[in-house]
Amino acid sequence: MAVLFISEKYVKDNSYIDNNVDDKLLTPLIILSQDKHILPITGTSLWNDIITQVVSGTVSSDYQDLLNNYLQKATL
């Protein structure tokens, strides 16, 4: 299972994507965006650290700031 930096709701709330679009259509696009655009910028080490913290539910304040202010917007 892939870890998403943004939810389908986030996409619908912050873009022109209509609420009627099925979440099943958005999820693969979110994964593609993360893999194609975010991973090369962050690098594997930082990427793995962020993923580990997101999965464990204990995201440090620095990583939370990075996610909220940069990675989520870039993924969108």
C-alpha cells in the first residue's frame, strides 16, 4: 500500500477537480505525482524518513512543516 502525502479530499478541496470524481481515479495520480516529482527532489533517504514517520503517525515538527507547506502543494 502506498503512503499518500495528500488525500483525495485535499485534491478536490484545493484544485479544479470536482467532488463527483471517484477517489479511485485520483489515488493512482497522487502516487504518480509523488513518485515522479517529489521523490527525485527529496532523495531516497529523506523520502524514506518521511514515509516512515507518516506510517508510524509520529511526524516530527520539521517534517510536518515540510509536508504541509511544500510537499503537499507540490504533489497537488
